Amino acid sequence: MKQTELLAIIEKMSPKEKVDQLLQLAADFYTDNAEDRTGPMDNLNINETTIDNAGSILGVSGAQKAIDIQKNYIENNPHNLPTILMADIIHGFRTIFPIPLALGCTWNTDAVEEMASISALESSVSGLHLTFSPMLDLVRDPRWGRVLESTGEDPYLNSVYAKSMVKGYQGDNLKEDVTKVAACVKHFAAYGGAIGGRDYNTVDVSETTLREKYLPSYQAAIDAGAKLVMTAFNTIEGVPASGNKKLFRDVLRDEFEFKGPVISDWAAIKEMINHGVAANEKDAARLAIEAGVDIEMMTTCYDKHLLELIDEDAKYMDLLDEAVLRILELKNDLGLFENPYRGADPVKEKEVILSESHRESAREIAEKSMVLLENKEILPLDKTAKIAVFGPKATTGDLMGAWSWQGKFDEVITIAEGLVSKGEHVSVSTTNYDLFENTAESLVDAKELATTNDVVVLALGEADWMSGEAASRSDIKLPQSQIELFKIVRSVAKKVVVVLVNGRPLDLTDISEADAILEAWFPGTEGGNAVANILFGDVNPSGRLSMSFPENVGQVPVYYNTENTGRPYEAAPEEKYVSKYLDVSNYAKYPFGYGLSYSSVSYDNLALDKEIGEIEDTIKVTVTVTNQSDRLTTETIQVYTRDLVGETARPLKELKAFKQVELAANETKEVVIELETKKLAYVHQDLSWAVDAGEFNLMVGPNSRELKLAKSFSLR
Ligand code: GLC
């Protein structure tokens, strides 16, 4: 449909019909059960006409249900408009992939794009049009439960993934390709900066930090064509995002040139009253429509008060028309006027959902996302070894994480099932192990199994509700009962391999005596098979952390790209008056970019094709890597730079490029990585992005700490 045709429709709409388009209601109002509720439920006190004409619906799933709802909607709508069916497909629809924080550890953009593409296919065949993904909040605080949904602590790596996800969800022709869905960038902005890691808490970051660290990933998704942006719950500079004109009019629309609609997060418009920035719902409606928030999710400030505002000042009719046009343009971009049912197909749904090929993809991506943190020469396990597998995460289907809406526990391959399918002598305990308490029975069972087997695989971690939204933790250790279980097993077992299932970096001090620690995250539907393939060596682990693991919660926030400070510890470690703690190091226990494999790879002969470059230039970085093992390995070569002098203090190191290479047994490869010098730009005091002439260090290595090779170059 042309824009003129959309404008003609708007011309015919009554003001109330226009206001209805700005309302998003949850599936509860259209189906007989609450399918997807992720926020407080108000009594909205709305009439049937408003329900019939609300512009979009959240949380419907099922092809036939979607078809029925759309058919009913179009018939009831005075202008036969279609609705948009949106939902949270965060890392898979029914085939659940690893959580985004695990995807962030793959350093594999093809894998992330494939995850999004399969998620889109399963969602669209089940009737959905748009997913509230990717979540691109940079994270530095593991106390915040929603680190689970982020790809990590680095602006550049998050931006790379942002592009891959949008491409995977939307493809190249969203209107015609009904196997794709529209993507929604969230949460704009800087929701991950919640003070104390406490969800929904105040965010107080400088505009420099906002622009340099938090905004790049959102902008990358918008540049990649994401169709919708969601507001964050938090304030920025004291102003709630949903009423923040500077953030949405000046930055998102003027600077980022985003033309699509903005949707509030659940109840976020009305919550401006709680923030103490809106006096009442009418004030909240005014602030939000002036800021350019087009869709109100699950509250009715617009429904109740926009017409009053229009009666008082005609400018609000212009703002309303602007919002309706953006919403209808989104429906048009999805082809909903020509094909309101898009990909919904009850027959195809049965063959596509959770297909073998999707399971295979989920398994392979889970294998790529797991990070081997410790291995005291025990892994890989021999398939003939006598192995016992037990612990609270050993036989549970709770491997999918907090945002696995349509995922089903009984469709998950458990860790025990995975090991049994691969090993020849794997004993699975029949005793129940609880996440939060040990029983006399479980402890006896644990000791018995530990003493009668060569190896114990102890599966520990979090329940799905312990991370994700509204799941902040002040203590990021494993539950005390699990620490006790580990200590008892450690005291009698020959060898102990801990497999962790969790949605955040943890303080792993208490299990440091394990012979091996595999961070499996919430690995998804095929998690057990992925764990088994890694533990038995059929897959060489290649995951590299995209978020630092602190020594303890007192270090938080701890991240790799820190400033040097005026009293750097490294310069005078014996000195008292330097930046340090008295009781713990300054450094993460497991740093950004870290991960072990079953191989060791040497790095040699770092060379740059120029020592002096122009500001708009490309520097060719060459390094020789050698796989010193007799097994195939995947190595992620990481390139960090340091700008030695800037207008603002520049981080000691910043990831600026990386390349993942496969190395056959004992293979040596010369690898060339191109560094575009425009990536060396940073936010100056006047808030402009620019690259300075000057001196730089360039460092290359397997993670952000082991950067053995370095070269200097300068820009002029
Ligand atoms: C939730 C989340 C948001 C999600 C939305 C709809 O509160 O903050 O990420 O997309 O509501 O479920």
C-alpha cells in the first residue's frame, strides 16, 4: 500500500479509532487464557469496541488462533485494518536456543543469525508478525537478572550481534518473505545500567558513557533496519525513557534517523506517575506522545486522555496522526494489508516447529556457546569411563531460561540424557536433588555414586526464575546447599566435573577445587546433547565469555575495558595509594573473551601493514596462529587497541576486531584481520564521535587478558 493510501485511511478514521490504534493489549483479552504476561495486570476498564480495535496484540501464539483473531479483528474494524501480533521470542520460539548471554559467547555471527532466522520461521508459521528482540542493553552487573537477555559488556561485540539478529529475524524482504518477522530493539535506553543491579532501578550514566557504551548496539540494529523500538522502564538523566523527548526525538529520531514506531514497555507510560514525573495518567499521556511513544503497552493513558488533550490543543491531533501513520506503516511493511495472515499455517506449523533440523541447529549453537572455565587435564572424558551424573540440574528440563515462552520442559534433552546417550557407563541418580536443600537421602546417594565411579558430573546452577526480568540477586554465588553438596562430593570423589546452568556470571570461588568447570548457561532444548558432546570431546569447546565473571560480588561492576585511573595499580603494586582493594584483586576471575578449549594455540609474528595510518584508513593486522594439539579447534583471535591520549580518558583496551578460524590438528595459519581506523572513534567532550590523530597500541590474543603480542601505530 502506498503512503498516500495510508493517509487516506487515516483521513477517514475518527479520533477515537486513531487512539485505539495506539493501544496494545495482551492475549488475555482475545483468548481464554493468559498466554504471555510479563508485567502487572491493571483493570483497564475498557469497552468491547476498544478491545476489538486495539492496534496490536501481545502474546498470541498458534496459527489457527492467530488466523481466527486476525479474521475477527478485520471484520470488526470500521476500516478493515489488520492488527499486529507481537511476542517475546528472545532466543527461540518452540525450539529454544541458548540464552542471549550464551549466544554472546559464540563470537559467531552466522550462528546468531541462524538462531534468529529459525526463531522467525517458527514464530511466523505460528501466526506472529513481530518479536520483542533483540534486547541490546549493555551489561556490567551480574546482580541484574536481565544480563541473561544481553549479549554482554562490549559495545562493539553487541553491535555485531545486533546486526546479525535483525538480519536473521527480518531477512531482506520482510513484506514478501512470510518466514520472517519484524524485529524490535529494546530497551531504549541503558536499562542495563540499573544502580545496584536492581531491576527497574535508576540509571545514572554520563551522556558520554551513554553514547559511547550503551547506544552503539541499539544504533547498529536500527542501521540494520529494525522496525520497532521499545522504551526502557528507567529514567535517563532523571527523565523516564517513555517521556524522554531528548532520548526519543533528538537522539532516536533526529540523530539515528529512526522512522518506525516506538512502543512503551509494559505499563511504562503509566509508571511515569510512580517515577514522580507525571502528575496523573493525562500528564503521562502528554509526556509520552510528546516524546514520540506511539504504542502504549497494557495501560490506557492514551485511551483515556489523548482526546482530552486534543480538545485542549490541536497539536496533539498532529502528534496522534503521526503515531497512527507510523503504526500503519509498520503493518504495511509487514504486508498485512495485502496478506493479513502472513505466514500463519496450521499444517506447516506441525512440520516446522521443533523439527529435527531445528534441534540440530540448537544443539550446534549450544555447543558453540558453552565456555570451558577450568580443566585440570580431566576433559575430554573417555566414553568408557565409569561416570555418575547427578545434582539439581542433572535430570531437569529447566535448561531453557526465563524467556523461553513456548519452550516445553519435556521437549528438552537433559544433561543426564545427553551423557547416557554418549557414554558407555553412565549412572544417573534416581534420587531427587533440590536446588536449595540437601536431604539425608541425596547426600548418601551423592557419596555412594562419588565413591563407586571414576568421574562425577555434578550439574549445578539456577532455576529459570532466578535470572531474567524481576530476578536481581545481591549474592551471585550458587545456592549454599549446592556449595555444600559440591564440598561433600569433592571430599570423596576421584574426579569432579561441574556443569553450570545459570543466566548470569556467578561467584565461583566455592567450587574452584573442581577438576573442570563447564559454563553451559541455559543451553536450550538440546542442552543435554551439547553438554555431552563437549564433555566427551566430540566437540572442542570454543565459547569465549562476553561478560566478565567477578571474583566476588564486591568487585561489581567489573569489566575489561576500564580506564587506567590517575593511580594505576599496575604501575606500583606495592604502593598503598593506588587504585586497588585491600581484600581482592582488581581483575575478574574469568575475563571478557576468556574460554578454554582442548587445544592450545600459539600466536606469533604479529605485523601491521603500516605503522602510520590516516584517520580514515584500514590497517591490516597479520598474525600467525598454530594449533598445537592433535584435534580440530576453533580459535577466536581478538584484536584490542588502546588510544594512548584522548580528550577523555581512554580504556586500557577495547575490542575493535576479531576473527574466528578453524585450525586442523597441528595446523598453522597466517590470519589477516582488517582494522578500520574509523572504529577508533570515541565520544569527545562536545559529544561528537571522532578519531584523533595520535599514538595507539594494538594487542592480539585469545582473550582480553592474554594479549602477548602488541604493536604500536599512529594516525595522522
Ligand atoms: C516486559 C519486558 C519486555 C517485554 C515486554 C512484553 O516487561 O520488560 O522486555 O518485551 O514486557 O512482554
